[in-house]
Amino acid sequence: MTFIDVGQGDGIYMETPEGTTVLIDGGSSDNKKLYEYTLEPFLLSKGRKKLDAVIVTHCDNDHISGIRKIFTEDNIKVKTLYMPSTTMTDEVYTELIELAVESGTDIKYIYEGYSMTEKDFYMYCLHPEYEYDTSERNDYSTTLYIRYDNFSALLTGDISGEVESNILQKYKDFPQVTILKAAHHGSRFSNTEDFIEEFAPQNIVISCGKDNSYGHPHRETIERFENKGIPWLTTMENGAITVIVNKNNTEINTYLDK
């Protein structure tokens, strides 16, 4: 699993033990050439001209700008695009689906309860509910729990503190996760103390861009992590963050030194 350094945005690439390739988001608000200079070179360096799945958390540009380019270029093919199930199917949402269909990609909708299982690998969608009704894109963010043997990860998109609370009401006594992808680039309005306490991550990854206009990650969020003694990394300071899992061993590598 690699948290790609996309600048101010999100992009997570994953290869399962069985070789299934998954891209979860791929966008940036400050890297205007994300696809040309980062996303495509990264995928080709992995020898991947075809992705089994692209999962969109939500349709803000900083999560899909590079994905849009995948569907308008010819170098990377996508078997299936997974879109979050929501009533908020605005112009950007429908346009992305249209681009995918034109490129020959299948469309599926992901919502709470969806799972992918391959031997020791397991991925489960915690949020959104089927046809989730909201007026905020962030709040329908696809939230995924991933497990492989003793490793686990929680990937949260840009969910708000309110959505975090809703997830906590449904999932009590959740097992500790190895890695939490901080919600909304480390925003203080997400990553609540209750959420962090419930999932008790051993490590936290924050995807954000240098000198971004939002001030991500917010100092209040970092203090919550540090008060609980949880080590954290950012793509802003560490570059791409790669997690390699071999059965009971988890290795976290960074492209840059902090």
C-alpha cells in the first residue's frame, strides 16, 4: 500500500497478496499535472498498465483530478470504477461515470456492507449507507477497513466529525488498526478524540500538500495524535509513504526523511 505524494489531495495505491491492483482516489488541488508527472509514472514504474479497481471516495477535485485523466488518456486501463452510493449525483459525479464508460470501464456502486475477500485479505466498506442522502460531498466519502493477517488499515476519505460519530454508533469495540489514514487531510473538524480512541491506530498517515491554503494538517489534530502517543507521518514532509506487509511483519518506508 502506497500513500502517493499527490500534493494537496489523496491517492492510495494497493496491491493485494493475490495481485489485485486498486487505486483509491487520485487527485490534487495544487499539482495541476498530477497525472502526467506523478500518477502515470508511478503506476508504470510498478508495471501496471491496467488497474483492477479504482475506488472513488468522493468527487472533490483533490480526490479525482488524476482519475479523470486516466479515463481520457490511453496508457492506463481500468477494469471497474467503484463510485460511492449517494443521492448527491451532481454534474461532476455523473461526468466521471460517463468518462469511465466511454473508456470501456465497468461501473459499480460501493456502500456499507460491500466486501472483497481474497484468502487472507479482506476489505469492507463502513460508509456510506446505500444511496446516502447528503448535500456535502465529504460526508459520503467511501470509508474502508482493510485487513491482511495482523495488519489492518482504516481509510477515511474526507469524512467529517459527524460522520465519524455515526460510524462509531454502528461499530462498537472495533479492533485496533495498524494504520489510520487521517480524515480530510488532518482537518481539526475530523479526526475526533472518540474516533481515534475507538480505532486506536498504531500509526497515522496524513495526505496533504506543502504550504496548502487550508493549513492542513491543523495543529489541533496533531495535538490529539501526540497526546495519545500515536506516531504520524505526512506526505508533505515524508513524500510517498509505502507500507509492505509480509504475514506478521509490517514495514513502513518513506521516500523522504522528515
